[in-house]
Amino acid sequence: MSQRCKIMGILNVTPDSFSDGGRYDSLELAVRQAQRLMEQGADILDIGGESTRPGAEEIDVLEEIRRTVPVIAAIREATRDAEIGPVISIDTRKPEVAEAAIHAGADIWNDVTALTFSDRSEATASDLACPVIIMHMQGSPETMQHSPRYDDAVRDVRDYLAKRLDALEFAGIERARVTIDPGLGFGKRQEDNLAILRELAVFQDLGCPVLMGASRKSFIGRIDGSSADDRLGGSLAAALWSLQAGADILRVHDVAETVQAVKVWEAINRG
């Protein structure tokens, strides 16, 4: 992968994710979509088997493994002759799922709870010795949008991530293996989401790559009234703003469009 901003393509193998739930719930459809995302220019495939949309309920560990692990194994099998295979991320808060996914061929553990969901999370990540992505979320998916409150959203989120980085180092997880995600839409009010985007450069001070996931999120719809499937323009605007503010990874649904937008932005920026 190049040193440019990386594109993480979203592949939800769930029946209830907020945007693409149910579209790739068979092995054949999921593998075909993974190949499509790679062809479109995705640097990373982020595979999730449990919805974390506002109000989503937790599912059983075995069900989440059933949804994700065969897909990861099938993608690895389908691309085994490729000169450069895909980088695969497992999007889960459960250490048992992360462990099974990494053993099946995933490379990265992407955890919306910043490795706090289970008492085993930190030790499992340390034992797996894989790169991890830690995100800020106030509350849980079931409750996070009930009544989020901050003294100063940007400072509070930054401070939380800083404390988690210290805790992970204490648990034997090197900072060099960690990417941080401020968690747009996860226990955030509209003004909080916009403030985090506006002041994104603050998070670079933590010394880790920064991931931004603004794609199709509801803060866009609150600006113009659009539905989740009609937020491409807003998603690209947020992606390019994040890129200019120093984001290292953009987590997106619309890979081809984002890749094109980033290429144009980079060409202009190079002068």
C-alpha cells in the first residue's frame, strides 16, 4: 500500500446495518462485493458482522463468527494467487470474534469500543499482535444517541483516546500498532460531529494514524434532509475535509467515487 491516504471499503455482512444491511448476507455476494471494492481501489476491506448503528442490539458471539469468518476465509482463497492480497480488517467489539477472524486471515482488529467491551479485549489484542483501530463511543450502540453530553467534545474525545493509548501500552500493545478513530456519530450530537471534523488536526498530536468514518452518516442528513443512500456528495465533502485535515484512513461505502475524489484532490494539492 502506498503512503497516500488509504481507503477502507466497508463490507457489512449483516441484515440490519444502517446503509447496506442485507445486501451481502450470502457468502457469494460478500466475496463478489469484496472483489469489487478491491478493483475500485480499496486498500483495506473492513468486514463487520454486527450492526453498531444507533439502537442496534448485541448479537451472539457464535452468530457473529458464523457471519464473518467464512467470508474472510473465502476472500483469502479467492485472492490467493494475487500478487498483492487484500488487507482485511475485522470490525468487532468481541475478542472471540477478533481471534477467530485473525486466525482465518484478517490482518487488523477494528473495535468501536477501543478494546473495552470485554475484560479479555486488551490481552487478546496483545496476544494476537495485530494492528488495532480504537474508536471513541459514548455509551453503547443500544444507548449512545439517547442523550450524549460533553463539556468540550473535541477535548473530551481526544483525552479519552489518549488514556486508552496509555492503557494499551501498559497492556503490551505498542502505540505503533494503533490507529485512532474519533467516532463520528457514535454518541455524538450534531454540533459534536461538526466540531470533530472542524478540529480534526488536534488528534494528530496523539502520534497515531487517524481514521475517519463519515460515510453516509446521519449528520449529513441533518444538514440537507437526505436519506442514507443519497449522501454521496456529503460523504465526499467530509472525506476531502478529513483528508486536508490530516486523516490517514477514510472508511467509506462508495470506494470508486472516493478514490477518484482523493486522486483529484492530491493532484491539485501537489500543484
